[in-house]
Amino acid sequence: MSHTKLAIGIVGLPNVGKSTLFNALTKKQVDISNYAFTTIDPNVGVVGVPDERLDKLAKMSNSEKITPTAIEFIDIAGLIKGAAEGEGLGNKFLANIREVDAIAHVVRVFPAGGGSAHGGEIQHVHKNIDPVNDIEIINLELIMADLQTIERRLRETKGNDPAKTFEKEVLNKLKENLEKEILAINILFTEKEQEIVRGLHLLTNKKVIYAFNVAEQQLKDNWQPNKELLDVIKNNEFVVVSNTFEQLLSESDPEEKKVYLEELGLKYSGLDQLIKKGYKALGLITFLTTGPKETRAWTAHEGDSIPRASSAIHTDFEEKFIKADVINWQTLLDVAVHSADSGSSSQAGSGQAWSKAKELGKMRTVGKDYIIQEGDVVEIKI
């Protein structure tokens, strides 16, 4: 993966299907020996990011191996009301959330008996299915924890010099909004204010993807969140996922999986969508390398320069970078198809396509200031 370790924490109330979803995610676990950042932990799943570009480029290059990029998902213990006061495993839960970079919030929509992979009756912790209330319970716990952080910081911020006065103004602005149950991520700040907010590492300032966990029949009926739910989740991304359907997919071969998805008019399963949206929520983009040995996806942050991004491939590359050849993945494939010898194969190999792209002026040679783009295929020169 990237030179920076990033993780998404999976949260939810007890009995919402969170652990079942996490177990389905771990069935998508990649070979962790390919990723330097990983640690072996039963509550951590290192999951490959679905990317159809890899198969297409690997076919062009006749690659022996395909390696996707990956992100970490962490299964965080179920939250209960009163976590901010240390109820149950509350303190551990909040500390674990503080460690992650984004949140996948699993919300129960399936009725009793409708979300168990084994058909059992799973009772909701509050006895009735109310997704709006469930979201508000967790949000309130996160708000209360953040208020404690802000009040502690206000007590510690002494003095009346301009910097301290400004910091206190920002802290009070946060406090007033959080007391109105407005999450930090939904408060408008200037860039200068944001610097202070970022330094607080607030729980409510993390991006959230909501995973609405529905029964298989609800998935078939194309269940979508109603206006009340959309109002609660604001501008955050969401996916609709079904435990039972994901279990079926995890036990199926690729062709069967494709058929099951097509029957529901889906290109990706709910979990695959969660992985892709989680990756995007972390502010990550993918660039690629391809050749006979391997076609591989690499992770960069949006806005990374190419030397910085190339350090994902090898730590020496950032320092020793001279220049790079860069082409968009689709442009490279198009060149490969059009330059194929009519009597041989349907498309040219990577070497031939690379040369042809240069000849046609489709390839760019870039220097240290180039900002890596989503879908760039690169060859680094050091």
C-alpha cells in the first residue's frame, strides 16, 4: 500500500450485523506479505480495493501477477449508550475510533430474522428497528466525547495573546455547534480555523460512510434510505448491503458471483462499494504499473507529487527521482488495441503499446512537480 498507513473503523450498536460484515470483509483479505504496513490482528482486515483496470492492463501486458491496492478495516467493539461516560467498553471504543482515519457506520435496517446468515432471530439492542435513532445514539456519544476534549482544551488554553484568543474563539464555536448536535465535519470553518480543528483529532470530524444493513429481500426490492434518513446522514456517502447476500457471494466462484449481481442489476456488491467509497473517503487515489511480471495498483494521496507518490513503490524513489513517463490507463489500452498486429493478437503487449504511445505523442515525460492523477500508468526513472 501507500507509505502512510490509513484505516477505516467499522462501528455500530450491538446486533446490527457489524461483525458478520467484518467477517465477510476478511474473506476479501489480501496476501499481507505484499504490504509493508500490516500487522496480524484478528480485529484488522487488510482488504483489496476492487479495480477492473488491473485485469485489463494485465491482459494487455500478459502479466504473471496482479496486485491490487489495499486498505485496513478495523472491527471496533459495539457501542452502547453512555460510552462517553465509560459505560461498558466505552472508553476503549472511543480510543479505538480516535485511532482510525474514517468511519464505516453499520446501521440495522433488516427485521428480526431477516439479517442473520443462519436465519436466527436477532433482537435489536433497543427492541425495535429505528435506523434514525440508532445513528443519533452513536452521533451523540461521539459529540459528548468531543465536548469533553474541547472543555479540557479550553481549561488548558491560558493567556490573552492573539493566537490564544483565536484558539479560544474556535473552541467556543465548536462547543456551541456540538451542543446543538451539529457534528464538527458539518461546521463551516476558515482554513485558519481548520488548522486548530485538525489538531484536536475530534471524533465527529472524521468522514463517515453509512452501511445500511438490509435483509436479502429488501436488497432485491431495491431498498433506499428515505428522506428522514438522508437528512440525518447529511452529505455523507452510504451503501446498501445485505449480510446474507454477501455470505452467498463469498461462497460463490467468480462466474456465479457475476450472475447473482446481474440478477439484482448490480455491478459491485455492497461490500465492494463500501471498500471503494472508504478508499475515496480517505482522500486516496490509485496509480498503476504494468509489465510481464506484474500489474499493480499503488496508493497515493490526492495532491501528491509524483516523487512523493513513487515512494510507495520504493522508498528510494522519492529522493532519487529524475523523471517519469506517464499515460492514462485507458489511453494506453486504446493504443494497445489500435496498434495490434492484425495477424497476431487483439492488442499489443505493454512494451509495444508503450513505444507506440510515445510515437503518437500520447505519453508524457514529467518532472518532480507533476501531481499524480487517478488512473495514471507510470514508469519511474531514477
